[in-house]
Amino acid sequence: MADESLFALVLAQARATPDATAVRQWERAESYASLLGRAGALAATLPAGGTGLVGVCTERGVEMVVAVLGCWAPALATSRWTRRTRGTGCGTW
């Protein structure tokens, strides 16, 4: 497991427990399925081949986690993302 990326670990956990809480900040909580769905929606707005560098400017919290995961996703082709997230409950976009 030491050689797996954070992204791969999040996907694996989402497959195992899509409705479990993935991230929490005070009273706000986001499930793995919701987190990956929102990250995927953000990723869909970015070029499929990746953009090189993407800046993220937000306060620490749920939105930052969504942004970081979403920025990693365009490096993967959308169809590959869809295959990898199948079974997580996050749907497709």
C-alpha cells in the first residue's frame, strides 16, 4: 500500500464504503460518493489532457479537498475516471 497514490487510496475507500464520511469540517460532512462526484464535476470543466499547473485558492476545508481531487482527475481521461469510480456510487457526469 505504500506505493499507492492518495487518489488511488481514496478511490479504493469509496468503492468499499461510498456512503461513509470522507471529510468533515465542523458540522459539514461529505461522503466518499459525494466527494468524488463533486471532484469529477470540477474535473469535467478542465481540459481532459490536463493543464500542467492548476492553482487552488480556497480556505482549508471540504472545498479544498474537492478542488485537489478534481485537479488530479483531468490527468486521467474522463472515460478512465468513469471506469475507476464505477461502483463508488458517485455517478457519472
